[in-house]
Amino acid sequence: MAQHDAGKKDLTVREAGHKGGERTAETHGHDFYEKIGRKGGEHTAESHGHEFYEEIGKKGGEIGGPKGGQKVHELIEEAKRARGEK
């Protein structure tokens, strides 16, 4: 087992994660988060498809109330009309 340095306190998992997140933000900046967010979104779209986004949009509407869900529903319906569906 590793020895702890005198004077250093053990971090909880939450504290360590927070500290790591702050350090990542300092070293990488806004563009890094934008890039990984886009990459993650593209991968999710490829692996789950259009129906997945419909489903999470419905779930988001249930949790977030009618306002958020209604907007997602309207956007989905607009996209379907543009594609000639429904």
C-alpha cells in the first residue's frame, strides 16, 4: 500500500474529480471541451441513431416539464416534415 505524505489529507473521489476537472480546464481550455463534445455527439448519433434522440427528447420533456420537452418535440416534428415524413 502506498504511503501518504505527512500533511497531505486524503481526497474523496468527489474532491479528486473536482480537482482533476479544474486542472483539465486550466490546461486545455474551451476549445478542448467543444471538440470532445462534438466528437461524443457524433459518435452517439452514429451508434444510436435518430430514434435515440427522439426518446431522450421525450424523457427530457417529462423531467424538465412541458416547456423543454415541447421545444424538442417541435424540432423533431419540423425535421420530419422537412424530410417528408408524417
